[in-house]
Amino acid sequence: MADEDFRLGAEVHSSDGKEIGTLAHLLVGADYSLKALVIKESAAFSGHRFTPGSWLINDELIVPKDAATKVTHKRIDLSLSAADVRKLPPYLSYGERDESATESLVDAVGPLTASPEAPSWIEQLANKPADELEIDGGENVMLGHTGKRLGTVKDVVFDDDQLVGVVLQPEGFFREPVLLPRRFLDRSDDAALFATIEEGDLERLKPFRPTD
């Protein structure tokens, strides 16, 4: 089993045959090695199927990389039973933002009268060390702090246990995915990866050619 076999969106199954969900994020350490998997639970496994109108349902959990016993591009099997998986820590926790009392009152009414989403006075916090990169499929990749979007993450590429880079789907139509090497990845937040690269260098990135 090699880290290069992990693919975002792969189905995840417990040791007793339960479908847990799908691989949503990869957590990569400061040394660019894969540290952990973040699994988005299926509606059936999380119980969200029975409470579709609720908010603050945490449906992502952190799975140690070593818990994966068999990995293909489409499926990940864990050494953990479904019961063990349910004991794993959630990926997101929630805290209260520092807002005015008026804003909080408005938001408190919102979930009862509008679409079921977390009110703006609730802040989502990722349970990961500050030096770990979170890499998500479909995540925006930004050009430094310019506010310009380069494209979105399509996949990740590993060589043994080291992150080589991310597969970037550039902005615009009819553009081929390219490999954005890890040296250009600066940091991530809840919404994006940031790339430290000159605009002129973007045209020099190599097209991504998967082996299968």
C-alpha cells in the first residue's frame, strides 16, 4: 500500500463491512508526508438521513493513516470496526465568534425560519495542527494573497509517502489539468490553498498525465 493510492472521493469501509463514507480531505504534515485521512460520513452512517433539517451535524472524522489496511483508487478498507470508527474524533469543532448581541439575536432566529445551516456567529474550527495542510477535492487554489483564483484541486499526487503536488484544474474552459508541485504550496485555510508562484510560471506547469 502506497500513499499514491489514496484518491479523494474513494469509498471507505470498516473492517466489518460497513460503508463509512468517502475520503474528503488529506492532512499533510510540515514534512509533506501524509498524516491522516478525513472521512465524510454517509448520511446513513452519520444518522443525518433521519434528521435532514438539522444543523451543526458533524459528519467528518479524522482517521489515522495507519488504520487503512487496503487502498485502491476507488476504495479504502480500514482495520477499524464501525463501532471503533464512531469513537474517532470529529474533524470540525464549533466555537462562538465575537459578534454584537444584535447579530447573535438575528442569527439565533435564522435556523428556525430559513435553510438549515450554521448561523454566522458559529465558527468552525479544524482539529489539526497549525502546520498541517488540508487538501480537499474541489478546493480553490489562490495566487498568494492577490485574491486571484488559479483554479481548483482535482486530485493529489504522492511518491511513496511524500506529497509531490496537487492536480490543479485551471480557471477557464478547455484547459488541461496541470501538476502544481508541492514547493509552491504555501498554506491552507478553511476555503483555499495558497500558492506562492509567479503568474508567468503558471504557463510552464506540466500537464497532468495519470498512469491509469
